[in-house]
Amino acid sequence: MKLIVQIPCFNEEATLPMTIQDIPRNIEGIDSVEILVIDDGSTDGTVQVAREGGADHVLSFKKNKGLARAFTTGLDASVKLGADIIVNTDADNQYRGEDIPKLIQPILEARADIVIGDRQIESVEDFSPMKKRLQKLGSRVVRILSETDIPDTTSGFRAYSKDAALKLNIVSSFTYTLESIIQAGKKHIAVTHVPIRTNKKQRESRLFRSVPDYIQRSVVTILRMYTMFQPLRVFFYIGAMLFTLGAFGVIRFLYFYFTQGGWATFSPWFCQERCLPWASCFL
């Protein structure tokens, strides 16, 4: 049984060494553990510290392509390298590597094909009250749309079986977290979650410029995914909404037409008495 821990990176020379050192190399039920670093066009010493820090494989993009592309490339490379289980973690050392055995246990026991690490948002001291509320709201929406029970849908600490990795097709260039859960739910892939711990925050997130920007991008991603898997339902609701708006205008017109004498303007008497002489030819 081979486990590959993939780490998407973009200018992470300061935190990547800690992340690599925190990954256990001996795990019960696993024959070998390898580390794959996906360098997303970094301009600092990320590649060098990855190799010096003990990464077994390093893939580099010539330019920045975004977290979702780096994640997908990592899954594809891990499968080609013979991984039976793939663990994804962030390069900022947010997640504790010692929780990897707990994360992969449901896959080893054949209870799930995807396992999401639950940070238990309420207990994360680095999250502001507003961020906690937004995380809960976003996770609830994703749970409803994906028909899963994942409490922390934006967690990047997750494990995939080889079969699950082959079934996912991430199309977003922004983030994979929400999209992969919605896909898993719609493709009936077994998904579960386990509680995990986090380390003290090393830096601010680089995934988005501001909270409104993150919300906008997340909403677009969710709508795109749901439309891909439920097109008839989505377009039915859109059509029903447009029909309702149009019907409101028609009903309003008919109301005033019949209650305020608007019908009289179309009567033969009105045209003969009020309109130009040529109007009579239409009567």
C-alpha cells in the first residue's frame, strides 16, 4: 500500500520545510510514504527547499496556474507514480501531519473513498467570528447541494483513494475544495470526515484578495458545478423566475386595462370619434 502526500505550493520557501518535516514516514498499514511537491510557478526558493527538505518528487509549472490546477496535476501525477492513497495538505503548515494516519483510516478500512479533515471551525482561534459564520454558511450550502454531511467543506487536508482520484474532474482554476465535494456527492463517491487539529497560522491566505472576492468566486464555482450535474433543474428555476417576472407585467397591464377603462381605447366608437379618419379603415 503506497501513500503519496501532495503539497501544492506557490512561494512557500518559508513554511514548506516545516510542512515536509511534519509528515510521518512510517504509518501502520502503509508500506511506503512519498512526498510530492507541485510548484505553481513560484519565484522564490520553493523548489530548492522542497528538494533539500526531503520531497521525493517535485513538479514545476513555468507560470502560476492556480491552486485547483496544481491540485489536479498532483492527483494525476500521484496516480501515475503508483499511489493507492493520496493525501493533500497545504504548504503553509496549517494542518498537522501527525493526523494523516487518522485521515486515511476510513480508506484503509474500506469505509470511504474520500476523507475530509474537519478543523472544527469553532475551535480555530485564528478564525474571526465573521469568517467562522461564513465558513458555516458556505459548508451548509455545499452539504445541501452535494447531499453529503461534510461539516468543513473548505478544508484542504483530505485523503483520496486511487479510484476516487480517477473519477474527479476539476474544471475550476480557483479552488478544488468545494467542487470536489459536489462532484463526489453527485457521482455517489463515498465521502466522510474526521476531526483534525491545526497549527498556529503562519501567514494570511493568498487564495483570494478579500472576503467579498472569495464569496463571489465560491458562489460562481458552486453554481457552475450544480449546473453541470443538475442542468434541467437549474434552467427550470431560471425559466420559472423569468416567466414569473413577465407574468407580473402582463397581469399588471390587464388589471389597469379592465379597471380603468383602457379597453375603451380599442373600441370602434372610440376610433370613429377620436382617431384620425384613416383609423376607420381598420374597423
